[in-house]
Amino acid sequence: MSEEGDLRLWESVIDAQRELIQRRAEFNHAEARTRILGVALARGDGWHRRTALEFLSSFSTDVPALVDQLVDIGMSTSWARAAREALAAGDRSVVLPEMERVVAAHLPDAVDDDYRRLAEILVRLEAWRGLTDLVRRARAHVDADVREVGADFTERYGPMLAD
């Protein structure tokens, strides 16, 4: 492609970005926004989920209503980072209490990878009280792999953990 063609292509990228920003702003005022985002998060295909996670990272009003889904998505290594970012965008005064509830619900059946993903979410949220509780539970767990997660996070975040 010529430089002129490359420049036209770049201009079309800018136009597409401008259009996307406009549509996101419009969707932010949609009446069924929370329900639609929940459906998009639940769909297995990447386009719907990725778009919903990116939207929630910028327009976070709906994050508290979707904490359960976002944590479930965050338990998957392929979606963990995007889900953590969406959760972190939410109102901490609402998201952190919801996180305590959701983490407590996950722990009875959690394996080491679950403990690790939950701890990573709590770290991203700077939810040190919740991380302290999770690390204590992990360190007292019967499974050596779960105990290792507790040791890892104690080593990495010890100063932030409450006594």
C-alpha cells in the first residue's frame, strides 16, 4: 500500500474510534443497559464479552450490579485481567462489600487456582482486608497447593495485610 493509502486507512481508524466513542456514550444512557451488559458477559463469544468488559471499564455505573458475573469471569485466566479492570472501575464503596460476599461464597469449593484468581482480584481492588482474610484461609487450608497461594501472597503483599 502507498503512503497515501496508509494515510487514508489511518483516517478511517480515527473515524471508527470517533464513532465507537459516540455509540458508547449513547449506550451509557440506555434503559436496559445493565441487563444487556449481563447478557453480553454471559455469552461465550469473545466479541460480546470483550466489548462489555471494555465498556464497564470506562462507564462503571453498572459494575456493582454485575460483581458476581465479573468475578466468575475473572476466575478464567483468559478473561482475568479484563474482569479485574472492570471491577476496579466500579464504585469501591459498593464493590468492596459485594466482593466480600462473593469471595466468601466461592471459598468453600475453591481450589488453588480459584484462591489465586480471587487474590489477584482483591489485590487489583486494593481490598486489603479481604485479601488478609483470603490469605489466612489459604494458609490454614488442608490442600498444600492452596497453602502455597497463601504463602505467595503473604510474601508479595505482607505489609498490606492486616495483623
